Amino acid sequence: MKITPPFNVVLVEPEIPPNTGSIARLCGATDSILHLVKPLGFSTDDRYLKRAGLDYWQFVRIIYWESFEAFLEKQPEKRLHFLSKKVSRPYYKAVFQPGDYLVFGKETKGLPEEIIDLYQDRCLTLPMSNPNIRSLNLAMAAGIVLYEALRQQGSE
């Protein structure tokens, strides 16, 4: 299967090693680039992180950023898509292009409110029918959105 040019998955201050490990594997499988924005809630030497990524780490392109501000300063605004449960526009209404950045906030708090306010037109959500479920797992959400972006490119 040939995948289109890479997408970028951005984790802002991730806290749970297995989520990051699973997303790293996802990025490796799709030839996407993983961006990790510090501070991280774990060491990248963490055994849980490595277990989730297994022996795939050598196939994952990872870029580390010292802060969210540093990341934002270097990216073209029109290529950013922010994912949040605090907005109403569903992810499948977005038009994704290769090279776009899919930006996810930390597991416990999501993205900062000021980012959501500033980039309202670039914010997306994963709709859920059951109001008793607070949110989806970060790795699952990243997989859903990344594969929608790939589907739009006609990846087979």
C-alpha cells in the first residue's frame, strides 16, 4: 500500500506513555511524522512507552519541541487542525492535505482554551452519541482522524 506524503501528528504535553507509544506506532505505519511538545509527562526511555511502540521505534520520525509556542511559531497556520472535545465541528467536515498537522492536547486537559479561542475555525471534534462518556482515548482519536486524512487522499 502506498501512502501519500506524510501527515504530522502533534501531541502537546502528552502524559500517558502507552498512548504516545501507540501513536508512535501509528505514525510509523503511515509514514507520518510524530511531534512531541514538551514538557512530556514521562521519559522517552519509559518501558511502557517502548512496550506500546514495541520494536517499531526505528521506523518513526519524531520531532521534539521545547514548548507549544515554539511549535506554533514554526508552522503555517493554514496547515494546523486542532482536535478538542470542546468544539462542535466534526473532523470529517475538514479538508485535509498531505503535510497538515493534526494537533492533540494532553490527556487530562486537552488543548489550552486560548488556543481553541484563537483558532476556532481550525478546531475539530470527534462526535460521540453517549453523553456519559467523557472522551475517547488519545491514541484512538489520533488513529480515527489520521486515517480520515489519508482516506481523503485516496490512499489504498
